[in-house]
Amino acid sequence: MKFSKKLIFIVIVLTLVSTYLTLYTWKAHTVAAGHIYEDPEGKGVYWGATSGSLFPWPKGSGMLPVLVELNEVDLFIYKYLIKPWVLVGLSILAWVGTGLFIFRTNKIARAGI
């Protein structure tokens, strides 16, 4: 069984992307659950203290108890990726895709094609 350097590189990249996406998803959901608050009347979404961030890497808000409105990027991530669990689905799809690629690559290599 011989694998080309290109296939090994692709497997490494897919694994790294899947791992990063999974860790980002876990951290984003943790930060959102503990630091983001929605107005019960639907008037806004806020950080529970001084502003945090969901991009490029999620970090919680500070200690000062002040409501700060989410910026456009954080609001998009929260409203369309975290709240409906799209990030979790993307993480699962990334791992399924990585696994299928590895399986097919291994199958092709064993067949000698």
C-alpha cells in the first residue's frame, strides 16, 4: 500500500480543519451559554459584561457588569450558527467527510489503483 505525499497532505489538512472546527464549536457554545443574553422582548442580544468576542476565537466577556450589544459579526455567528446548532452540524459533516476521504483513499490504495 503506497500513498502519495499529496494524499497524506490532504488527510492532514482535513484532520486539522475538522479538529479546529470542533474545538471552535465547543468553545463558542460554552461562551454563548455563559456570556450572551437575549432580551426577553426580542429587542437585542448582549454580552453580559464588557464585550467578548466570537471571532476569530471565542472569548468570554469581562467582569464589569455592563450589557454591551453584540457587533454584527458576533450577532451573525450567534444567531445563524450557534443558536440553531449549525456549527455542530458542520463539525459532524467535517468529520464524516474526513473519514470518508480516508476510507476511500485507503480502499483505492489497497486495490492498487
